[in-house]
Amino acid sequence: MPESESQVFLEVKKKYQDVVYKRREALPLAEAERYLESGRSRSQSQILHEIDWMFRIYPDLEPRAFLSYERDAYCGNGGLRMTFDDRLLFRREDLDLRHGIYGQALLPDDLFVLEIKALGAMPLWLADALDRCQARPVSFSKYGAAYCRYLAKAWEPAGTID
């Protein structure tokens, strides 16, 4: 579980013309909490200025969900990157990061999210492997899936993970 000095990220994601842009700032947990409560941080980075602007435009923003997942990340030659995310968990209550990882599963235990990013064309060996597995591109948003669950009220009370 994170402690006050554990590194966390404040992140803003925005989509423009089918391209997702991510901006994130690494801060100790206590400083990130202080920033979210007061708008003050020891850091004066460009990214925090962008987050400040977002809070001015949307002054009622506040944490509403906890989303957790385990990630295995791989980098290859030529800008190839692959991530495997599993154990996706979501909860709407008890959002304090210090309280541990628990919540409702967003996917069955035998499913995971594979994200592939390649600069230019995908390598032929990877395209062949994905074809053999009958893998097909799909759009999936962890936050979108959690929000759909919330709207459908399709979850059971959260439980801890051993």
C-alpha cells in the first residue's frame, strides 16, 4: 500500500481527433493530495499549470472512482510497445489509495487487456501471431467499463483480494 512519500501520478487524458494525449506529473502521495485539496504544490511544472487550467475550467472536479490493474509492459526495437493489464478492479467508495487494492472486477479472471503501440507498421511476426490467436482490434476503456457498471448498478459490494 502506498505511504505519504510513495510516488503517484496526477494525470490528464484528452482525446482529439482519435488521438489520446496524456500528461502526467509524478508527486509524492501527500503532495498530490495537498495539491488536489488546495491547488498548491512545491512543483511549478508545465504539466501542473495545465492541470491548474483544467481545474479553473471545471471547478467542481473531484475524485469519484478508484481503478486498479496490474500491468506487464514490454518494449521492443523500432518503437514497439505492448502492455498486458489484468486484475482490473473498480470501486466508487473509499477512494483513499492507502486503503489497499480491492473492488469489483471489470473483466473475468481469464481475460486481460493487451495494448499494442507501434511506430509505423506493426511487425509481420506480431501480425501473424495475432492472426493465429484470432485477436482482433477492439476499443476498450477501463474507465468507460467502470462507468457503465456504475450506471447499470451491476456490481456487488466490494471485497478484498487475497
